[in-house]
Amino acid sequence: MKKELAVLKDWIQESENIVFFGGAGVSTESGLPDFRSETGIFSAISEYGYRPETILSHSFFLQNPQIFFQYYKKTLLYPDAQPNDCHKALAMLEQEGKLKAVITQNIDDLHQKAGSKTVLELHGTLYRNYCVKCKKEFPLEYVTKDEGITRCDACGGIVRPDVVLYEESLNQDTIAKSVEFISNADLLIVGGTSLNVYPAAGLINYYRGKKTVLINKSTTPYDNKASLIITRSIGEVFREILDF
């Protein structure tokens, strides 16, 4: 494994256009659960009698908003979580001018907390909220005041998190920007993701370079296409190669 880390360190030093594509595994070291592991959020039926994928769908949100809000406020919000060494390393690489973009499937704000500026949130974020009726925007603090349905203080409409629910489409502008960054990268680092969620996972197919690095504890469908595979904790990897 030391050989792989040395290669990655050299590639980072040589590169001037790095793009990072990450998933839930990036934030687990900050205490957030993932979604699809044996102990992840999607591993069991919720206390409300529905599978999490059902609760976090557009149609369920419309039909059962009370359960939707109770579930998401209890299960998905970790406002006290802090960036880990992966988040910090990526922010540092951006400050050095090497990293051009973080493309994330996560809906937390840990990359921003760490100092990253160019963060493309494929699935949106829990830290932006808006009224479905008048479109007024609200911070997270506004929606965590109670456990039930959050209402707009201007028109009384439901205030929902700006995340992509099941049955909803990804933001096309975010997709286009992600494709552009990935296409122009000289080094693509993919970490903390099973690469099983589409269409997000398919974006890495737009990479045209020859340096694709996969950092993940388990295998992915893209392992046979990777130039370098590192099966370790992503925080540990960045700690070692950047001498944290």
C-alpha cells in the first residue's frame, strides 16, 4: 500500500487540474452515517414502517409531510459535525491552485466548512431550504426549531430542504458543470463512494485523462477502469500523503 500512496503523492505534485468526486464515505469519519453499508441509513425499515428510500421520495413528501419531516430531522441532520482530514486536505489543495472542483454526492456542508469554494452538490444540501410556495430561502437553523413540518414565515408554505429526493431529477446546470470539470481534469480522484448511484456515478465516464484514482474501503463497479486503487480510509490516505 505504501507504493500506491507514493504514486498518488507524486501524481498530486505533478498535477495542476485535479477534480475530486466523493460520496458518503468522505463524511463517515466526521461521524455521519453512510447510506448503503450494512449499518447505513438504508439498511433497515424506519420506525415509521417505511423504508428510508420511500420516505425520502417526492411523492411521499407530498402525501406524508409530517412523517417526512420527522424522519429527516431526526435521521439526516448532523449540524455539529466537523470536517475531517479529507475535507481539510481538499480545501488545502484548492487553496494551492491544484484542485479545481469538489463534486459531491453528499448533502452535508462539510466541504464548505473546511474552506472549499468550488463545491458542486449533485444531490443538493440540507443546509439550504426554501418555501415550495413563494421560494423564500431559509438557513438550517430555521428548520431545526421543531420536529414537525416547517412553515414559511412569509406565506405559510412548506419549507423543504434543497435536496434531490427520489423521483426528482438532478440539477442540469450542476451536471453540466461537473462534466466540464471532469472532462478537463488531469487527475481524477474518486473517494468514499460505492459508485452505484446513477446518474451521478456515470459522470466519471467523462474523464479523458489517464490518472483515475479510486479510494474506497470496498470494491466498486469501476475498479477495472481505475489507474490506481487504494483500499483504505480516505482520511488516512490524505493524512499520510500530505503529511498532516
